[in-house]
Amino acid sequence: MLRWTAIAAVVATMLVAAVPAFAAAAQTAQPAAPARPAAQIGNLFTVNAVKIDATAESAILARDAAMAQGRAQAFTKLFRRLTASTVWSKQPQFTDAQLQRLVLNVAINGERRSTTRYLAEVNYAFNPAAVRALLRQSGIAFTETRSRPTLVIPVVDTRFDPMSMWSMVWTEPTFRQGLVPMILPEGDADDMAVLSRSDIAQIDWAGLAPLVKRYNPSAVVVALASQDGKTVQAIQISATARSASSFAFAQPNLMGIAEAITDRVADTWKTRSSVDYGTRNRLVADVQFESLEQWAKIRAQLGAIRAISDVDVVGLARNEAEIDLSYFGRIEQLRDAMAQQNLDLSGDQTGYTLHLGGSTAVNAR
């Protein structure tokens, strides 16, 4: 739980006069997000569409066995969602009774049963606080800082078709549940000026500007599939880098390839942002803002960063504050986490400055 400590400041009368606006801003301040991608992104601690199937001496025993099977599968998926592949071998092993205590609720879909068999698709919602505590106690570095979405452009033979089988694969909700949600362009007239280009595989970040402006992605993946569905070349493009990866299966497996691309993109992000909660640091920063509403928004967004444990306000004036901040992990990870909350932390050990991203605060340098 993030702890704030405020001091009595000479601007107390200004703060009292502005309490209604300050409180309203504190309650409603949330990181800005593009309407289209945000509407599609799922709950990070819910694992959807886990397929279960078990046979036993009775329908009740089969159901119990299938649900236990599903809990184990779901926890493995959640663990791998929050951690980099380099630590997957350290996944804690639990009894089914222990896993049951980690699950808040389940939603069962497509249930089918006989006297000895039970099949269904189940959504498992895990208790975020319990999962966090477990991973910290196990000494496992993890992150729940979500990257901005990655925009996927599925292409077959240099052509984007929103109704192609390859595009339809990416409409599965599971691709929007992870730390790097994978989203599709709408493919309407506004998008087609870029999506209809025959040289889309050679396009650069500047050429993607209309899509970047519309969807605000952290990166774009142009996924070029073969006609037979066995191979895909994925070209990942960002403002600072461009890389290509190839994926191949012996048999057509577009879903498997889409999952592999998603895992590759997410693993890069998790390797960079996974926090070691055994490492604690602190810094002092000057916070710059234009109004009390901005100050309230900055405080609310700092409170949304799990890696921050304590924030003490040690000085406050009309357009700036000084804070003493304790956090877990490395400074680069803190910057990344702040950036996802539209906060800009600049500087080094000699002095840090914090303000809203894109802010034109009067004291900003």
C-alpha cells in the first residue's frame, strides 16, 4: 500500500480554498488511454478460456478433477504472464487447496457432462494481492506494469484484409490480456491509406504515423503470413528500433504462431520491467505542475504504480513540490512504470524532476 505523508506548508490557505477541485481531481484522475485499445484490454489477473476435460467414476468427481486441472493451468498462464521466460523454471508448486485460496471466482462456459466425464471452458479470476504477496515471498522478479498496446497488422501476400483467417486469429480476447496487449487496427477508411500500401513490409515508423496517432501503440508488428499458414515473418517497428523474427510450424498453425509472436513481444517488455522486490531504493524529486488539479493527478498516478512503496511530500509551493520517494527495483524500471502512467521522470542522482507527460508546467525545463 502506498503511503503519503504531507507537511503543513505556507500555502495552506490556497489548498483549503481549492479542496473541492483537488478532491474531485484526485478521485477521477486516471492515466489517459486511447479509447479504442483501452476498451479491448482485459483484466491482468484473470485467465480466460481455460479448456478443462476430465473423466472419473462419477460426474461430480470428474467436475472436481477438471476444475483442479484448470486451476493449475490457469496459474501457470498467470505466472508466465507476469514473469520473463528466464524465471519460468522457478514457478512455485502448490497443492490444489493452496491454488483454491488464490482464486477469487470462476466463470464456466460451454459446460458439457456425462455420468463420468466433464468438459468446459473456464475463466479463473485470481486474487491480485495474494498473487503479489506469493511472488514477493518467493523472491521472484515480476511486473504488472502494462506497456501501451502493440498494434498488429496481419498481412497475407502483402495484403491486409480484416476478414482474412490470419486477421481473425488476432481477434481472440486472450491476445489483449497480457502485459503487452496486442490490438488490431479497425481497418476502416481512416486506416486503409496505410494498410493498403503494397510496400507495407518496408514501411518505417514515420510512415505509420496515422496509425500511431490513432492507436497510440508502443510498437507496430507487421505479421506477414504465408498462404499455407505454416510460416510468418514478424517485423516489429518502434520509434527507436526495427527488428524481424521468423516463426514456422510443420503444419498450419496460425494460432500457435500468433501466440509465439505475442510471447516474444511480451518477453522483451517483461525482461526490461520485471521488478526485484528484494531491492529497495529512494530518490528525491522536484514535482512541477500548473494547477492543483495537475498535482492531484500526479499523486493519483504515482499511487497506481505498484513498485512505489512510500511517497513523502517534504515541500510544497504554488507550482511545485518536493517528494521523497521509495521504490522497488531499478531506476530505469521506475521510469518505465511512470511513463505508462503518463509521468515523465528526468534527471539523475544529482537531481530528478517529475511532471505530467506533455506538460507545459511553468517551471518545466
